[in-house]
Amino acid sequence: MAQFREVANSEGLQGPVSWLPDDVVAELSARFFDADTCTDWFLGRCYPDGPECPRCGAPITGERALARWRALQRLTCPHCGRKVKATTGTLLQEARIDPRQLFIALSMLGLGADPAAIARIVGVTPATVLTWRDKVRALAEVCQ
């Protein structure tokens, strides 16, 4: 089986394409992962019983409120009146990464990938990857 083959790339140009794993990994980025699926994964882990106010625990209901919740946008809790987001009180509170980036980073850390490689794929600095690793480890210790 040939490792290279002439194909049209995204710009329509012809050129050799390598299917070797190292070459494929070199092109890996967050754009290959579905943002909605990762958001659902994140929300399901944080709120296994469904959308609820992170401050008072009241269920989040209503089409508009649920849409804002799922989009990780700020909304007003109908019960306590506080402004909250689905990320309030979670790993992503005040974070500058989205659930997709978090999922990829944590998955790759779990596979033993180098923080510099993870940083390149996720689009952050290696220091950010190490910060997330430390946050997750600290959270795991608290939860045990």
C-alpha cells in the first residue's frame, strides 16, 4: 500500500499526501472535533441531572434560557435572579478555552502526550496545558 498519493488539497492544488501517523498528527487541531458534542459532554459531566442554576440549584427551563445555557452564555436564573453561566463554578469558569479544547487537552494528557504538542493542537501555550493538568489533578484529589 502506498504511503503517498496525489490528491487535491483544500486549495485545489495537487501534491503528495502522507498518511503516516506522525504526519496526520502534525495536522491535528481542534477544528476536527465537533464543538456541540464536546459542549454536551462538558455539560453532562457538570450537570448530570440536567441544566440547573449553579448558585441555587433551580432547574433552568424555557427555550431561550436553555439556548443561552447550551451556548455557555450568561442568563438570569428565574428562581434566584442571579446572573450565571453553565460554566459558573466549573473548570471553565473564567477560562479562555472552550469545552472542545478542554476535552482534547485532557484526552491527550490521559494518553501521555507531551504538553508542547497538546498546546500546539489546542492553540494555547504549554504553560496553559500544565495549569489545566494541575487543576484537574487538584480537583481529582478533592473528589476522592
